[in-house]
Amino acid sequence: MQESKSNISIRNAQPGEGETLASIEAACFPAAEAASVEAIKERLAAFPEKFFVAETEGKAVGFVNGGVTDEPYLPDEMYHNIGLHNPNGSYQTVFGLNVLPRYRRQGIAEKLMNALIQSAKQEGKKGVILTCKDHMIHYYEKFGFVCHGRADSCHGNAVWNDMRLIF
């Protein structure tokens, strides 16, 4: 059942929301690809300003997050080594764009992506980078991302594409 919630606000994640965000991630990605509770908490502690949460009626229903790097691609190591996050880097990454299934197709993911993109622009980043599966290429192209072919990634034993939005 899809719930229609037009009153969606976007905000930064709060300390202590790691478990809630991890449960959203687990509902959105296969187990081999989803970040663990520990990984989400570690990322939230390292770059809380890079977590944007969609909320309706006091409930978190989605989020986007990612570290920052100087490389114009997203290496798998960034998912596992928080030390690779460079706050002064040139490129904002997207580790995950998550919206609970019953809240999808309402523009929530778009609001989250736009918040992350706008933040990266305001910080003077060169662009936003991510990897995605084939069926998501067209979605990210709507934001201006360009596909640069297969990513050098084996995250979750899936096939990924390098996507870049250069400002």
C-alpha cells in the first residue's frame, strides 16, 4: 500500500538516528549491498552534514548520504573505510538514495537528491558522483548525471555504472 504524504520536509540527520536510517537502508537494498547499522552510525558520526533525511509527520521515510573525495569516481573502499572521506575534497559521492517502498513515486528521492546536489554546489564542489545499476541510469540522467560506463566495483556482487554530475 502506497501512502500519500505531501508534507515532506528535508533535514540533516540527527545524532542517534543511525538505527532508524539503517532500517530504511535495509528495506531499500539487498542484504549484500545495504550498509550495516555500524557502518551507518560510523558515517553519521564522520559526516552528519552529508546525510539528508526526508521526514513526514515526525517519521523518517528516506535519506541520502555520501562521503567526499578528490577522485571523480566512487571506489568500493569508500563504503568500508571512513578515513577516505575528505571533507575538503572535490566530489560529493552518493553512497545510497533510500526511500521506504510505501513512500516511493511521490518525488521524495528527487527532493533528497536536489538537497545533496545543492549542498555540494554551495560548498564549491566540482560535482556529484555515484554508481548505479543499469535500470537506474535514466533516473539519474534527469538530474544531469552522465554515465561513464561500467564502474570498477563489485559491491554486493552486482554490476554498477559510473555516473557523474559535473558543475
